[in-house]
Amino acid sequence: MRTLTGITPSGTLHIGNYFGAMRPAIEAQARGDCFYFIADYHSMTTVTDAAERRTNTRGIALDWLACGLDPKTSVFWRQSDVPEVCELTWMIGSLTPMGLLERAHSFKDKTAKGIAANFGLFAYPVLMAADILLYDTQRVPVGRDQKQHVEMTRDIAIKFNEAYGETFVVPESEIRDEVAVVPGLDGQKMSKSYGNTIEIFGDEKALRKKIMGIKMDSRTPAEPKPDADQNLAIQLLRLVAPADVARDHEQRLRAGGLGYGDLKKALFEHYWAYFAIARARRAELAADPGYVDSVLRDGAERARAVADGVLARARKACGLD
Ligand code: ADP
Ligand code: TRP
């Protein structure tokens, strides 16, 4: 069962990304046949600074490798290293109805906000469909916001198969419903667009300050807190501390006696320890820039070996051979 997903290189990753997307993807490696790529072509619809794209791409590669992406087990590459995906985008784009693209959230939301649309933004779901179809993908794990794009991919694959004969595997999306939404520093969904994030990697002092700055109510430490399970620091502690430690803090908060300052201190310590190994590994990897390059180069070769076969099949089917 081939699993494939794309990671957009936009900005610094936070623990919402980690628990919502990275950890499940890393765990999925145990099932084998995972294809993970950095969607740098997709980033062109939002990022227009070359240096920024290079830095983001490199940073995200380091983040994933440090957190446990195993480039021996999984195929890990940079989208633009297999530019054949653009040829497939054209082939399937010519079968994609305008109406389907006009209904895409990625396009509708941006234009509704008054952002001037360009061809790249409009064609975004077609490129994403090409990403998926080019590798005979069966399963596409994505966040809920991307579900529509995978459905469009299915429509496009079926259309192509009807027009030119069985060519593409029709993929299924896998929505991670079991992963709760990780709350941010203000209690809303953690998101880089809300400025409420706790980064996975970053400066210790600044991150400690962020966590110690979480706003709590004005009840005194001694006061019992029957709503302890709703407390933001408890919710975050559950993610990064052993279950008994989180439970113990929750009970002490409920009974009264645990102050918010001490609770936040515990949260910071556990968060910092949780990512300690990944942090050390990231520093090691960052010190050897040749390593990341070689991982991505090798990944691109392995990805291309699959892509070449599928593209040849598609070209033959539509008479481009
Ligand atoms: P952001 O909201 O910060 O822009 P993205 O939209 O780039 O994050 O999300 C990348 C991945 O991380 C998606 O698969 C998304 O579902 C997941 N993700 C983002 N924020 C959270 C969160 N707060 N809780 C759980 N998963 C999240
Ligand atoms: N659009 C996806 C996102 O923003 C990233 C992506 C690009 C992707 N190509 C893909 C995800 C193919 C899954 C499959 O998160």
C-alpha cells in the first residue's frame, strides 16, 4: 500500500504540525512504502523570495530528518527535482473542468480575501493531483483542509482513465481524525497564521518565555479547580509528558495546591526534554550540509525511477509516445 504526502516549505514548524502531521507520518514508516516530498513548486504560489524558499526547503528537510524520517525506509525528495510532475500537470490539466478548479477552497478562500489570483494558485490542485498520480499512490494522509484536493485528484484520475483507458491508480485520502487539534498559546488551534505557536526547534530562552507567558485565570494556587482537564497547560502537558505525570499534575490542579507558575514550568521542562534527541540530531545534521543534499538527491533518484514508469504509461495512453 503506497502512502504519499507533500510537505509545503512555509515557515517554521510548530508542535501542532508535529503531533498532527509529522508524528503520524513518521509512525507510518513502519508499514513501509512511504513517499514524502517537499512541495517547493507549490510554495511558489505564496513565497516569491528565492533565498527564503531555499532556506525553508532546507530547514524543513532538517526538521523531518531530525524528527525521525528515515531516508533509507522512505523515499524523501524535493518536488522540483522530479520536474516530470509538470508534464503530467499539463496532461491531466487538459482534462480538468474549470468548474472543478473554481470550487477549490485554496482558490476560493484566497480570492474571497481579495488576494489577486494567478494561474499557479488556480492550477494548484492539478499540480497536487499530478504529485499523487505520478507515483501510483494509494493512500494520501492529509489534514482536513486538503481533503477536497484529494477528491479532485480522484475525479481527475477517473476522467483520464475513462478517456484514455486504465492508466492511474485512484487514491484515497486518509484524514487523521484521531489526532486532536493541538491548541496554541491562546487556546485557539495552534497555527502559524494566528501567531500562537510553540516551535519544535528554537531558542530555549525565547521558548521558555512563550510558555511561561501563557495566560491563566486569577484563581489562587490553593483554590481547587474542578475544570483542571480543560486547562491549556494540562492539555499540552498530555502531549509531551508521560501519562502518569500529566495525570498527577491534573489531579493536583483539581485538588488545589499547584500554582500556575509551577505548572507552566513543568510544561516547559517536559516539552524541552521531549524534543531533546531531535534537537541534538538536528544540530548534528545542520553541521553537515552535504548530508541533506545527498539524502534529497538519492530520494529524487528513487522517486524518478517510479515516476518514469508511470509517465511513460500515461504518455502512451494519450498518444504522446
Ligand atoms: P498552519 O496552520 O500552522 O499554517 P499547516 O496548514 O501548514 O499549518 O499544516 C501542516 C500540517 O500540520 C497539516 O497536516 C495540518 O493538519 C497539521 N496541523 C497544523 N496545525 C495543527 C494543529 N494545531 N493541530 C493538529 N494538526 C495541525
Ligand atoms: N497542498 C498540501 C498542503 O498544503 C501539500 C501537498 C502538495 C500535498 N502536494 C501534495 C499533500 C500531494 C499530499 C499529496 O499541505
